[in-house]
Amino acid sequence: MSIYLTDKLKGLKPYVPGEQPNKNGYIKLNTNESPYPPSPKIKDMIDAAELEDLRLYSDPDLKKLISTISKYYSVNEDCVFCGNGSDEVLSFAFLAWGDKGVVYPDISYGFYEVFADLYGLIKHPIPLNKDFTIDLTKYDDLGSLIVVANPNAPTGISVSVPEIEHLLERNPESVIVIDEAYVDFGAESALPLVNKYDNLLVVRTFSKSRQLAGARLGYAFGNRELISDLNRIKFSFNPYNVNRLTAIAGAVSIEDDEWFKDCIIKTVSTRDRLTNRLRDLGFFVLESKANFVFAKHDHIEGKTLYEKLKNRGILVRHFDKARISEFNRITVGTDAETDVLIETISDILKEL
Ligand SMILES: *Cc1c(COP(=O)(O)O)cnc(C)c1O
């Protein structure tokens, strides 16, 4: 930290992302990326002319990308926003609507707390139930921004759309952000409620279900006034927030629906297989609707298992946090990666 840093940022604890080792060879099950490559059609679209066009700024209105998303999801174009990863969209949401405080589950995506601290917002983390489910009736009457990941991370547990609708009905004074980073893997989306409620923003990403984590592309659906708030911030911060190659990759990913659906089907089937095999080995595994599972074992500390797996070339995610330090979050890889993982874990358990 330099002596020049502004006082209000001196206490800020930045988000700590999962490890991204430079060395290949790890089975990487720690940051919920897709184990499958992006649609091969993206490569065909990014030709020499597109590379030459990198000398030009990207389209600040992202017309092609937004019209592709709006057609696919049957939403008006002025109800769609795109960001440099959904992290950017979420960050803009905190800045836009968080001045009366932010409510979110105490065990959830770690960035919510960081964004609140970055913008100096009052935080109201609400404890998860004992079984790690979310009770949305506890999120009422605070007049604050409400942010809920559905399915939640790192638990993978989802809430139902009727529960979200009741939350919206009870809290017309709050903007409610539903972070659907993992919704494509089987939870129910709140997207149909966007037409009915002026205070709902549904946030999505291309990082988890669309094989484009490294391209950095997130999007959101909401009432046109909410979207115009986000654009007000974007055009005061970085009008070219989505780069040219990413905008092309995003549109092609949406258009190649067969590729998208095929990758989802494979991941969901591997998730169910992984869950069963971990349970066979004696793990307690939460019921996941995401592309990861959250699991613990009575005979081994969460951190110890994380370290032993890392020593054997498998990266998973461990959180040193009260109530969840016994667990590891394991991304669903390919079937072959899952076989190696299960074999390695059973070896580790045998050695105890
Ligand atoms: C991964 C993740 C994000 C961020 O995704 P990007 O689009 O890659 O920035 C947002 N929310 C949750 C819950 C996530 O797990």
C-alpha cells in the first residue's frame, strides 16, 4: 500500500480469486469454468479482418450482441445490459442502488461484500438456515438493495421462483438482484418476472455455462429504467466495456444453441454421477443445481483434503470461513476428470 492511497480504501480487503496456475497439468476444479471448449464457430468468425478491426474501438452500444441476446431470450433490447464479466454488472448495480445498504446471504459469492466495501455501503449479511438453504422472508423491509445468487454459491442450493416473486411483492422499495451465474445448470430463472416487476434485475454470465470465462462477458435483464441506470454508470466509467472479440464470441455462443445445450447436458449428468460417487465414499454433499458440488467428509478436514488433492495435481476450492471450512467446492469437470478425482479421493481416504 502506498502512502498516497485514499483513506477510505485503506481497510478494503480485495476479493481473492481461485488459483489460476500457469503450469498446465493440474486437473482444475476450483473456479467453476467449463471443462469443454467454446463453440468452434467462434474461431471461424474471428478472421483476419476482425483482428485488423482491433485498431477501432468496440461498439459502445453493443448492438449486434444485445440484439442476439434479446431475440434468444425474447426480451426487448432496451431491457438488456452487457458488462465486462457479470462482476462488472454486479459492481454497477451496487454503485447504482446500494446507498441505503445491501442485503445478501452471509454465505454466498464473496464479491458482494467486497463491492459493498469498495463503495462504502452498509452491509446486512443474512445468515443461511442451518441446512444452508436461504429463507427469503428474512430479507424484508430494509429498503436496501437485495442481492441473492440463485443457485447460491458455494452451496449450489436454489430458491424457487414463487419465493422470489413473494420477495419482490413485499419489497417494492428495493431493487432485487438475482445473480443467475449458474442458473443454466438446472435452477428456475426469474427472467419471466422482469416484465412484471420494475425492481428486478436478473444477472447472468458467459463464464460458467458458455465456456467463455476468459472472454469476460456478463449480461443482465431488467426494466428499461434499471438498464438505463446501469448505462449511466457504464458511460461514466468505460463506454467500451466489452471488447470487439468478446462481443463476437458472445453472439456466436448464443447462436450455437446446440453446442450450449450439449455442454449443459454433459455437465448435469457428470454432476449427478460425481454426487453419487462422493456419497458412496461417505461424503455429505449438498443438493446442487450448479456446475459444482459442495462436500465434506467426517474423517478429513476440508483444508487437509484440499491440500492433499493439490499435492496430487487436483485443484478444488476451500474457504477458510466459519460454518463452511469443513467443505470443499468441487467444479464438475469431464467424466474422465471425475474418475481421476474419485480415485484420488478414495486413495487419500484409505491412507488415513
Ligand atoms: C463466477 C460468478 C460470478 C462472476 O462471473 P463473471 O461473469 O466471470 O464475472 C458472479 N456471480 C457468481 C455467483 C459467480 O459464481
